[in-house]
Amino acid sequence: DQQVKQNSPSLSVQEGRISILNCDYTNSMFDYFLWYKKYPAEGPTFLISISSIKDKNEDGRFTVFLNKSAKHLSLHIVPSQPGDSAVYFCAASANYGQNFVFGPGTRLSVLP
Amino acid sequence: DVKVTQSSRYLVKRTGEKVFLECVQDMDHENMFWYRQDPGLGLRLIYFSYDVKMKEKGDIPEGYSVSREKKERFSLILESASTNQTSMYLCASSRLGTTYTDTQYFGPGTRLTVL
């Protein structure tokens, strides 16, 4: 049973619009969450993180929102650019980030 | 610039062969990890290591073993490769941190095909 779920395998968005990627988790012990971006033939690269003491974290065009009561987080990309086209993985940890559980990923396509 | 390298980008092996996947990091990180990535399943943890000569099983250790003789190097071993081990293998490393700011750095991956 997957502890971290990304229910949308793919998402297409027009350039300049907002992309919203969603992630749900089942383990209430998770206290640290990250988003990774992965291009084909490359390893995942860290994008943004949030700890459970916050409900929002921003870094430029990327914002992550955490709703602990719903066990839900989302990544907002505004404005979306063609270079954002990649697979996005949500990951969660329960012990200071030593070990992560990854979701299955969402493939984002930003159309010019 | 942080760097995690993996010995091969692509590898083709036959069923029953012994396979070694090597990973080297130059960041003096304590933690090292091996994952496999399969469509629809995301990254699943095979083994990890917090220190030299130390290893811990991840979620899917069956059919794999690991070796960490030096801090910078973490090897994944498939004792007898099988077709269901065809996958993308990703190595990662991270600091043994005590804050929420630590993240894992990934290598480029090895696509292994077992025929």
C-alpha cells in the first residue's frame, strides 16, 4: 500500500498558466516533505521542501502548500514554462530527512 | 558542485549473471541510498547505508545486496540477475543531518536490462 500517492500520472498546462501538482500521504508520522523534478536520462533534482511546522513555502515560481489535517500537499508553479516539463516526485520523511518515501510521480507537460 | 556518479548509464545482462552497480559521491556524505524507478511505482528504496560497512534494508531488498567499504562508494549487487530486475537504478547521497534542510543528491541513473 503506497504511503505517498500522486493520483494524476500526467498533467498538461499552457505556458504562462499555473500548474498544480497534488500529493496525498497516509502516514501521520511524516513531518518533512520534498518535491523533486526529473528530466529523462537524468537523476531527480531537489526542487523545494516543507516541514510540518509550516503550511506554505515559496521559492521563486514554486510554492508548496501543506494541509496536515487532510494529509495533502500541493506544488504550484506560476507561471509555467516549457522548461518545467518533467516528472515531479513528491517525497516524505518521518525522521529528519534521513530516509524518504517517494510517490509514483506526475508527468507535467507545459505547452508553448 | 556536488556530484554523484554511477559507473554505467546503460547495462545489458543475461539472466543468472552477477551484476555490480557502482556509485561514488564526492561530497563526504554519510548517507548513501540505492533506489529503483519503475513506471507508476516511483522510486522504491532497495538498501541504504549511514556509515562505512553499515547497511540497512529498504522496502524491496530481495534479490539484492550492497557493499560499502569506503565512505564515498556504495555498490549494489544483483547476485543472480532476473528479468524482473530490469529497471532504472538510482543512487543518492545525503548528509547525516539533524535539521529539516537536508536533501538527497541523485546520480544520473543506470538503466539495466536483463535478458
